[in-house]
Amino acid sequence: MAQDPSHPQPISSFVAFGLRAEVERIAPGLHVVATPIGNLRDITLRALATLAAADAVVAEDTRVSRNLLAHYGIATPLVAYHEHNAAVMRPILLARLQKGESLALISDAGTPLVSDPGYKLVTEALALGLPVTSAPGPSAVLAALVVAGLPTDRFFFEGFLPSKSGARRARIAELASIPGTLVFFESPRRLAETLVDLAAVLGAREAAVARELTKHFESVRRGALDQLAADYERDGPPKGEIVLLVAPPGEEAPALAGPALDDRIRAALQKFSLKDAASIVAAETGQPRRTIYARALELSSEDKRE
């Protein structure tokens, strides 16, 4: 008996809860698929079906992704796509999409395009009129936000701050007035010094350090920035993946003026460039950056004449 072509037959499968599920072919195009950030059980059924049915899984690190696919009995071929080969691989992947293939894009963990090279692939696929769809799921940003105990109605994801203290403080100063919770990624070895810089620029705001989210040793440490900085300086770098969150600005402190403000500006000028010092002091005092910059320029000129 001939098969009805309007009802495609299952072409692949995955295994979950000890049961094998067959899946049908998915539509051509680029499928952006969220994967677990630590706990493999956090993957969605739709994500599993997409990974199993795709012509290829485009992965940031095939070694990491191979473990995920093997865990769920998925045999789809893997293709490496990362910052080191993106320029070469992107045209190849786009050509495959133009031929009508279905590609599943994943990152090492969580939702793709957040701190990974998938953005350019998506934008170029869209520019060519190719379909791009999302299979949503885990996100370290949202997982950390909902357990931090900080305001969730508004938040700003910054990603990684600069690695050097001067540039880091200058960037923190630019973020200081954002009326929402700030969310950062940070490496364990830089966590203490980043907390010190955040405290220096933002004051004693409440913050949270979320570590190893969804994993066996998950922990969330909460407290004021200066206290957290002291804790991690004393205890040393933690192990695992870190998400750092900082509360929005509270009520403004009384504005500094006169000699007190000049002392603050001079202290900043001893450590940073004029531009960075102005940004940092403006963030610390809540005063307009233009005003602080003009005064810093005056003080710098005066000190050179003395």
C-alpha cells in the first residue's frame, strides 16, 4: 500500500525517560535551540525533537554538545561553529540553508546568541530571507534573576565587564544610572576585584552572586557589594560559572560640593584618565558628568601649574 505523501513518516528519534520518541522532519531554516545550563533534565521536548530531526546541529563546542546528544540518543551530525572559524563556516552554513536544509543552532549552554557568535549567523540568514525560528528554554540570566532577591521588573544584561580595573570602573560608571537590576557574567578569578570596583563606583548596593545554577553545588550569596567583595577576597575565587547581579540605584545621597567634591575628583585623577575619572565620580556622586569633567579639567590644570 502506497504511503500518503501528505503525512510524512518519522525520520529520526530521541530517548527520554527510557522511552524512544520518533520525530518527523522539521521545516527548512535555522532553528535557534536553547539547551541546559547545567542540569540535562532542563531541556524541552521541543528542543529534543528539533535536535533529532535537523539535518545538522551547529554547535559552539562539539565536545560539550556531543555529551548532550548522546545522553538523549540523538545521532544528528554535529558541525563546529565558534569565534575562531565563524568567518569560514558562516558562508557554508548559509549555503546549506539556501539549499533547503534545517540546521539547529546551539551554544555550549543556555540560549544561543547570548555571549556567543550566533548573532552574525542569524542576522545574515535573515538578510537572505531565510527562515529563523526559536525553540526557547534555559537561560542563565533569567535563572539567576529569579533567585537573586532583587527587582525583576526591569533588568539590564551587560555580559562581561572589561578585564582591566580602569576600563571596568569607567563602564560601571556608565551603567550606574540604569533604573533596573544589572546582570553580569564574570569569571571566578576576577570576581573579587570586580566586586571591589562595583562597590567603589556604585556604593553599598545590594547584590547577589549566583554560582553553578541548576547544578549539584548551586549557591546564591547575597549582600551589599562591599561585604561580598570582602568575603570573596578572604575566601578566594569560587569554582564554577558565575552570574553577578546588582540592585538598581536607590535614593540619591546628598550631593558633594566644594572641597569634598574636589578631593574626590583628585583621588580619581590619581588612578584614572581624566575622562574615566569624570565618569566614575559622576556615578559615585550622582552629579552630571559634564559638570564633573569641567571641574576635573580645572583641577588638573591647577595641579600642573603648582
